[in-house]
Amino acid sequence: MNNAARIRLRLLAGFLPVTAVLYVGAEALNPRGTDQVITSTATAFKVLPVAASHSAQLYLSGSLTVLALGGLAVSYAAIAALVTRRGWVIATVAALLGSLGAFTGAIVNVLVGVNLAAAASAHMSQEAAARFLVTTSHSAPYHVAGYAYFLSEYAAPVLMGLALWRSRSVPRWLAVLFTAGLEIAEGQGSGGPKVVLFMLPFAVAMVLLAARIWQAAVRPAAQLSDTTPTPSAAGLPDLATTPLRAGPGS
């Protein structure tokens, strides 16, 4: 592993703890009850006053959420770099699903959280704001992004945990902690600062995985490569020590 590869791997490792901080901060700052899909005017009338009272906080939590999901997409690629032997195909699929889930999740959070803050702080009647939010939640782009987000956000952690378990590149308890911690973190609602306690396992797993990736960046290349025998070790002649035979014309 040359210096360029080491630096890149260390940069990828740095995304994991940053993503954990952004994710936990976004959920802790999200105003209570504002993370639900507004499918009816009754729900909109109930949520809009809360959003209007905390529009700046809602903008901040929505922005942090989008940044956290972007960091999560990179983090999946970084974690997959740990799996180089058994389970590498599963890790690759998990990284692709995780990136898809993060991308579509950012779209969903913009359509739900940021749009809610914009509608609540705009100079329009509550009826007009409610119609705007309900129309958004019933739009085709939202449904496509929502289904992709729902399927991939819960499947990707399981697949990545399975890949880490099979590869033994990290302790198996860490693979379980990552899977369970991320699943619990993704299921948290806008419950205020208390959600930090439920998201701590995810944050701890991300920090520990970042340390493993950092260690892999400084590990000798011989320890990272597969243990397949070289042609010389497999019984083929070594050209450096085998005398060359003279040809017919010598």
C-alpha cells in the first residue's frame, strides 16, 4: 500500500466519527413530531404550528441530516474496504445499497423536513401550506425515493454486518454492534435530546470501525493481501535460479 492509498484510506476513516456526530446531532435537534410524512391536511395543521415556532431549528436539523446521510454513503465505502477476503461481495453490495439509501434518504428529508420549514416560515395561509405539503408527500418522486430509502436503509446494515462477520476483519461483536446500532439509530424519531442515548451504540461502533480502518492504512501490504501462493511457491521453476538450456543451434 503506497502513501497515496494510505492517505485516502485515512480520509475515509475520518468520515465515520464525523457522520456519527452529524447523525446524532440531527436527531437530537429535530423538533418533536416534525419528522412524520404529512399525508393529510389534518396532520399538516397539527405539525405546521410546531414547525413555525422552530423553523430555524428545523432548517438546522434538516441540513445536518442531509450532511449525515452523505457521510454515511462514504462510510459504507470505507467499511467495505476492511473486507478483502471472505464476504467482499456482500460488503460491496452493502456499500452500493447503503449509498443508494443515503442518496434517496437525502431526497426524502429535503421533501419532508426542509419543505416543512419553508412552508411554515413562508408568508402563506395555513391552508395553502397544508395543501403544498400534502401534494409533495403524494408526488411520484417522493414515493420512488421513499420506497428505495425504506428498503435500502434497513437492508444495507444487515448485509454489511454479515460481511464483517464472515471476513473476521473485525471482532464479531463489533459487526453485531454496528448492525444493531445503525438499525436502532435509523428507527429513531424526533424525541428530543433523549434520542442521543439510543444512538450511542451506533456512534461507538463508528468510532471503533474508524480506528480499524486507520490501522489498516498503516498495516504492511503483505498482511492485507490474500495468502495465495506465488507461482514459485506453487511448484513452478524459479527463473532466477534455474539454468537456461541451450537451444538446438548452439
